[in-house]
Amino acid sequence: VQLVESGGGLVQPGGSLRLSCAASGFTFSSAFMSWHRQALGKERELVAEIDSASGRTNYAESVKGRFTMSTDYVEKTVYLQMSNLKPEDTAVYYCSANRAWWGQGVQVTVSS
């Protein structure tokens, strides 16, 4: 199983970034995919999740209306479009499949 995140970086408050997570080694079409983040000194928290079977997406309250999770079943890639970023969004973002497999994480820093 491989989950490879990309797209992180430094962005100013109010800016946007799109994270990608390329998946391989498991049945992507039936996986429960999610994005999580962990800020320095804090516990890892759920950001967004999508049930591939139903298509339902859930978001943490703190990102609702600003973040959008989507899935490309052909490319076996999940995305996290982040808009109106705030300094408190600064964290390492992780992609997960079935909460059992995890990517290496990608740093997102929101700062002026």
C-alpha cells in the first residue's frame, strides 16, 4: 500500500492550496479515504472523509465551507482543496485509507 501526498507549502492567510494523495496497492473504489492533520504539539485530527461507496463527505467544523475533498477514481487520487486558509490551519496533513494506512504527510504553513 502506498499513499503519497503532495501540494503542501507556505501560503499567506486567505490563500489557497490543493493537496493530492496518490493511492496504490489496495482496492481504491471501496476504500474509506480521509484527510487528517496534526499541528505542532497537538493531537492528529480529522479534517475530511469520504465514503467511496456512498460518496458522502464529512468535514470538521473548523474547515466547513473552506475545504473540499474530492476523488478521482480513474487516477486513484484524492484531493483536498483548501481555500481562505488561516494560520490555525498550519499543520502536517496526512492522507489515510480506511484509517489503517497512512501517507508520509505534507507540511502546510499559513503565515504572512
